[in-house]
Amino acid sequence: MSLDKVSKELFLEILEVLDQELQENRLELTLNIYGGTVMMACYDARPATKDVDALFETSPVIENILTGIAETYGLNKNWINQDVKEPLKYVKQQNLKEVYKFKNLKVFAPSAEQMLAMKILSARPEPYRDFSDAEYLIEYLKLETLEQVLNIFDQYIGRKYLGDRQKIFLNYIGKDLGKPWKEFSV
């Protein structure tokens, strides 16, 4: 049986185990986390995530450690993945901050602004959580105007990537949050 979700508590426990394994193998690792993992681990915006989106330097030893963790905790073999590489191609500015530090493991996460820009870029429908995550981040950042949101998007992604899907996405968010935003016509 495998776990469908990773809770914050389990994630932190896994980080401790990963750090221990790194120490035993005399390795150091920097893990840049993204997506639902950040929303869960940094903002408590959800109780769990289905996988850990991260970027990190890998090696056969690291892969063995991660596979061992998956087996120990009954996680899907892709519990940690680097699929975020594709959307990160569009990020023109990274704003990462250290969120957890262990002896041999450092974990970094994007700022709330960068996460918001990435959620708008993705603008995926349910069951993805882009909509609720973007709403959460807009409220968290206390953004009131569409222009404030667009300035953040421009800073991290660039307005040339604001397509019809993103405009419709922002229209729905504005309505849902009761913001007096001028709607995009698509």
C-alpha cells in the first residue's frame, strides 16, 4: 500500500531522515521546493500534497536514498520529482529563501510573489489547486488591484506569457474574491 499524500509532519520527518542519510554518506544537498509542497510546508494553505516538486543535484547515491525513503514510508516511487523544470523555464527571476536548514540539507522555497506568478502561469483547472492557491496568495500578500497582481506576474514571468487561459483564470479569481477588477475580454 502506498500513501497518496504527504502531510507537513511527514514531510518534515522525511527531511530529517534525508539529512541523516546525507550525513552517513558524507553528502550535502540543496533542495529547492515548489508548488503544493510550498503551499503546505511554508504557508499551511493545505494539509498535504500529493508529491514533492523540487529541484536538486542528483546522483546514484541520492537516488538510492530517495528510493529507500519511498519504500520506508510507503510513498509512490515518484514522491519527489523534478517535473517543475518545465514551468521554471518561464520564470525570469527567482526569489528563493531558505526555509529549513539541517546539518547536510538545506531547503529553499520561492517567495509568495514568485509562487503567485507561477500559479497564474499554470492556471490549471481542478483537480489542480492553482485557483485556490492563487486566491490564498493574493489574500496573503494583501493585493487589492489587478494591476498589483499583474506587476508581480510581470516581474517573475513577463506579460508576454499572459495568454487567454491566464486572463480567464484571473477573471474568475477577481470575481471569486469580490475584487473590483476590470475583467479581461477574451
